[in-house]
Amino acid sequence: MSSERVLSLYKKLLGLAEDQLNALRDERFDEALEILEKRQRIIDDIQNIDREVMNTQLLPLNEEAHNHRNNGSREMVINIEKILTRNNEMKNTLQLEMASLLDQISVLENFKLFSRHNKCNQNGSTISISI
């Protein structure tokens, strides 16, 4: 019962990871942060279920229950691998965005330095640029 619940939470987590990646790609950062909060709540739920299972007495499983548990475990591993892949894609997307922002800041800083040291004064006219 708890393994089925955990599996459904992992599937939900994967769907949210995909939604978050799409939000980041579309530069909807506020939405991506909201999705991150939802993902964290699901992770907390999974940890709580794991904690409950660890605290209960486990009975020996019959073969059918053991096979069902193994199938569920395989499916969970597949979902976890997909979630980790989406997380890496999000990390790469954010690194590209950060690099782009750093380049823009650098250009602005260079322009700011240039404008400080190069005030133009011709025929009583002054051009001054402030950033």
C-alpha cells in the first residue's frame, strides 16, 4: 500500500519536474519557484512515508508480494532517474541564464566605466550618461 503511494508521488514529482523545466525554459521564473515548493512538499511526503515504514515491524513477504514490491521498486527507480535527468536539464538551463546575465552585467559595467571617463564637451554642450 505505501509503495503504491510512494510510486504515485514519484510520478507526480516527475510531472512537476517537467513543468518546472518548461517554466525555466520559457523564463517564467516565478512559476518555476512555485513548482519547486510543490516538489519539496512531495519530497517531504515521501520522506514521511519512508520514516513510517522504517518504524513499523516488517513481516516476511510471500512470493507474490515480493514480486509486486520489486516491480514497484523498479518503476520508482525509473522515475527517480527521469527526475534526476530533468534536474540536470534545469541546472544547465539556469547556468546558461546566469552566464547570459553575467555577460549583460559586464557590458553595463564596462559602459558605465567608459561613460565616467569619457564625458564629451563640445561648444559648451556636455553629454553625460548615468547608469
